[in-house]
Amino acid sequence: MFLEHYRSALAGWLAQARGLLINPKPQEVVLGHSPGIFLGYRISRSGLSPDRKLRRRMARRLRLAARRGDQALMRSIHSYRGILCFPDR
């Protein structure tokens, strides 16, 4: 496959020129029509969206911030707003 050839060429260059090894575990090449998760975002043909794990963690932390008071909740909302607006930039 096209990508596997370049992956092995890149791995060879990294080992020779930089003395680095690629982690063999995440070396799965998948088709472009199947969505993937990268840095907490679900990447698909329809665009970027936060993955389930990020959404669950965010909801739990917002509930905890709401228990601490309105100011803590507003700080958390402003913080997560930056995370959620990231794909639009």
C-alpha cells in the first residue's frame, strides 16, 4: 500500500538520521472513510467534533465546577469554549 511504503521509508530515515524509533503499536493504516480520534477530536468526512471521552470529561468537570459556585463555573465554561472553538479556526 502507498502509505505503508512511506511509513517504512520514514521509519528508516528517523532511525538513521536521528536515532529515533517509531512506536510499533499505533502503526495501523485505515481507510479515509472511517473516522478516527486524534488529540480528543473525532475526525471524519463531516468535519471535526469532540470525541465521546472529551464530552463526558467536560460534562463531569462542569458539574463539579457548578458545585463550587458561579465564578468557578464561568471560568470552566470560558476554558472549554476555547477547546470547542478550536476546530473552527
